[in-house]
Amino acid sequence: MSDKLIIKTENLKKDYKEDGVVVHAVRGIDLEIKEGEFTAIVGPSGCGKTTLLNLISGLDTPDDGKVWLDGKAISDMSGKELSDFRRDNIGFIFQAYNLIPVLTVEENIEYIMLLQGVPKKERHERVLKILEEVGLSGLENRRPTQLSGGQQQRVAIARAMVSNPKIILADEPTANLDSKTGSELLDMMAELNEKTGMTFLFSTHDKMVMERAKRVIVLKDGKIVDKSEIDIV
């Protein structure tokens, strides 16, 4: 792990309205994450984990504060500049896999590279290589419905990593998996983190993620708190 800051937030705030009531989802978060970290953001439901991840990724816009990724202020970006930056620098892993059902495994994985203009031969070679790394060699022509939940999440991990982004953001990636499959996938992600040096940032309830994380950041009521202050399960 290097000393280079890859993620930084300053006084990050986000409010929502629910049934006319203002919810302070994220309340002034200052966060620094170095390149190559394997970090979990944890806390009870409604504490702001997913909102924080969405703000860091640029999928949501802060009401106040700044987000820097790899030294660039993404909170100042909008439109094509932001979408291009996200495409080239961030890989996403979601709880619900978010695979495109009409596409094959290979087509799902290569989709971002297609948007980046990577030549067909190189896309194919990179897909086959990442499928081997995630233990799915030979399944490139299957569709998501022909795969188990664990296999679908492996495809989602492969899709997130194949374009070599600097940051992988994973929102509750083990939530829909049994404990054995979840454990295997987390071990695989930890190994890929060591091998590639990519930065992994999870939001999670899962104790297995917390046990493997090199660093655990605890949220409560939209703020970072000390681990000892809260029961995180």
C-alpha cells in the first residue's frame, strides 16, 4: 500500500426528505483512504453507508463538502466529465449483481471496455484472463440466468476489475450470498487487492467483510464514530 491518497472527503453532507421530514443521511464526514487499502464502512441500517459510497462515486451529489478521487475534485464535475471519470477510474460491485440478462458473461464483462474503445481482440483476451482469475474459465458464453448467485457475483467482480480502475466500490456485495460463497468471494477479492494494488472500499453489515478488512470505518447517524462506541452488527 502506498502513501498516496486515492479518496478524500471534506465536510461531506447529504440530506433527504422522507414524508416531509428531513433526514440527515451524511453529516460532515472527513475521510482519507490511501491507494491499495482494503477498507470496510460499517454500521447499522440507515447510518449512511450507501449514501456515503454514492457520494464518493459521484452517483449522488453532496449538499455540502468536497470529494477528491486520485487528486481530482469530482464534486465539481458534472455531466460527461463525471461519467467519463467514473467509467475510467471506478469499478462498481452491487448487492444485486446488476448484470444485463440478455448479454453473455463475456459481453457483460467487456461492456465498460467497449465504452472505452478498447479493441475487440484485447477485450476478449482481458475477459478470458479475468475469468480465470475469478474461477469462471469456460463460462464466457453463458447468460446470467444460467449461473448461480455466487457465479453472478464473480462476473460482477470481473466486470468491475477488468478495465483496471483505481478504485473498486462494493455496496453490500455478500448480502445475497450464503456464508460459504460470500467467504470464498471475499478471500478472492482480498487476494486480487494484494495482487493488483487496487483500492477496495466496502459498505457492509457482514462480519466476514469486517474480519478481512485492513481498516474498519464505523458510521452512526451519518457520522464516523469510534468502533468502541457502537455495536456494528
